[in-house]
Amino acid sequence: MTPTTRQECAALDAADPLAPLRDEFVLPAGVVYLDGNSLGALPRSTPGRVADMIEREWGQDLIRSWNDAGWWDKPRTLGAKVAPLVGAGPDEVVVGDGTSANLFKCIVAALGLSDRSVVLGEAGNFPTDLYVAEGAASLAGAVQRRVDPDGPGLERELAAGDAAVLLLSHVDYRTGTLRDMPGITRLAHEHGTLVVWDLCHSVGAVPVELSASGADFAVGCTYKYLNAGPGAPAFLYAARRHHASASQPLSGWHGHARPFDFTGEYEPAPGISRFLSGSQPLVADAALEASLDVWAKADLALVRAKSLAMTDLFLARAAEVGITSVTPAEHARRGSQVALIEPEEGAGYAIVRALIARGVIGDFRAPDVMRFGFTPLYLRHTDVWDATEALHEVVRTGEWRDERFARRDQVT
Ligand SMILES: Cc1ncc(COP(=O)(O)O)c(C=O)c1O
């Protein structure tokens, strides 16, 4: 039952098995943070872990840390810690580079496994996915075609029989729509198409089952729900069955079978390591490790149940004040964010700015989406209630019409 008073929310918080995890995060007083789907909050252990990496591993142990602190193996050891969050084997994920670079590697690798020459992209996907697919396709002599993954056109496009690879976001970055990973992957495979999943808005937000879904490749960032910090390294998944045959285009020495032979000929490593390229940002890796150690304490089923309860509450309260949601009402189709639209020109942006001025931090995605992310590790039901109280006031009083809320910042 969705709570209808703040007291009912407080009762839910008192009984919440995830509540102790909130203490693992630094959360500024007076802020309800609904933007963890863009930049996650800072784990309390991160500054100490990063300081130790810098002062001891680097400062004192110097070059010896490549062996003694496991620096060389970090992409694999961190990949193994990401793996349970995405339903993958520990040897199927590596951490390194950024989401965009990893997308490029996966798309080119998938094209290389097929004799077809179409990348089926998603109309309305996050722009980097569209841009990288365009670039990767043109370098590989292929083309990108775009499809609405939530409409009947997807099956028709796949049935055309010319798509080498389908690139989809598991959760839509604007609307928060969750796609049926097992169903879509099965359909694509039936038509001879491989699938690359972008997990940026689903890892840490919803349970992800890459292996059970038969997914081929996937990428994801770690600075949103995984809380690894701004610009933190991304991860890449390749199904074990593709390891021996897939080759990626950024064939650097970290992906070599025997990097310390320093030979002039490239020979890809036998497993997931072949997806690595060069040296990684080890200071940022230390921050990621701290945040993954917090995630290791979380039960994903509980995270999902709390996320749905919080988005149910937010959706119900937004409806009370007459604001339209473009986030699916069905649980099976909803990620961990709510996207609202207010049709009046400029209203969405100004409402988000007015909420931020009250300490309720969400964000805005052009042309008209107000986005609110729900992170069960550190949000309480009472926070959601308080955020909706602020939303009610901002909308009912017309507070958002103040001209200071119309000024555009560089990052919205
Ligand atoms: C779906 C999706 N893919 C990719 C990215 C970003 O890519 P990168 O980490 O390379 O900046 C984002 C960022 O918000 C995203 O939402």
C-alpha cells in the first residue's frame, strides 16, 4: 500500500532493512538528493580509501604497487565485483575506460562477429550511444538505422534480417522505461542479431540478468547508481562464448596475451582481458572499489522493492498536483526514476530549479523532462514525501515563475 501521510512513510523507514546503509554515505543536511541517477552520493569510506591509495600505495610503495597492491589486475578484480550486480560471471566483466569508448569496442566487436552491416540503434537513446554507433558503423563499412524499441517496429526491423547488432539502453535515460532484456535478446537472436545493452541507468537501479538473458555485450557507467564519483571508469561485459572469437578495435597492450613480452605483434588475451586497451585511472579505481564494497552489503531484491515503493509514492503525489508522468505505471516497465512533464513552455526547467532552491535536487533533460532518481541505499520514504511536499508547494503557489528559475546553467 502506498503511504498517504508522512507518519506512514516514517513507519516504512523504521521497518526498512536497507536503512542502515544510509549511514555509509555523506549526505548534506537540508538536501533531498533525487539525482543519484546522474551522479551518485559519496560513500563515507571513499576519501580514506583514495587517500590510502595515494599516500601508501603510490607514495610509499611506488612502482611495487603494480604487483603488491594488485594494480595490474584492477580491471579484472573490479570487474568481478561488478559482475553480481549485472548477473554475469566474474570473468565476463572488466572495468576500464569510459562508457562511450566501451560502446565503440562492443559495437565493432559485434559487427566483426557478423557478415551483416546494419547497427540497429534506438531512436531517442542517450546521444553518445547514437554518435558512437554512427562512428563505429562508418569505420566498419556499416550503417546505423534507428528504431523505437518500445513499439511494434522493433520486431519488423529485426525481421528485415540485415541487422548485425541491436544497441539498446536497458532503462531509457529520459522516461525511465525498463526494457524486457530476456525477451528482446531472445527476439534479436531469433533473427540472427547480436545485442549490446547500455546499463547506465539500470546497474544498481534494477536487478540485471545478463547471462540468464543470453546478452552478448554490455557497457555501463559507475558514477550514477554505483556511486563511484564524477568521471569514474566504466565497465564492459562480453559473454564468455564470444571471448575467443571477438576482437575489439582499440587493441592496446593491456589486452595482449603476454603484455610483458613487449613483442611487436598484437595477440589478444584469451579471455575478457582482450577488451582492455591501456593503463587505467587507478586513483579513480580506488573510489570505485570503496563504493562496490558498500554495494556488496546490499540485497538487490530489497533494493528493487524499495525503489518501486518510492517511485509509486512519488508518482501518486505528482498526480495529485496534476503533473503528467511519462514513466510507465507498470512495475515491470519501470526503472528507478520518475520523469515528469509540464507542457507550458519553460515550466519543467523552472520547476526543477525552484525545487533545487528548496534543497530537493533533481535534474532536467531537454526538451521538457523533469527527472527524479530514487536510490534506495541512501533515500528514505520520508525524503520522498518531503520532496513531493516541496513539489506541491512550488506548483500550487506558482513559485517556479520567479525569473531567477528561468536562467540556464551549463549543466542542467
Ligand atoms: C544511457 C547512457 N549512456 C552513456 C552515458 C554517458 O557516457 P559516458 O560515460 O561515456 O560519458 C550516459 C550518461 O548519462 C547515459 O545515460
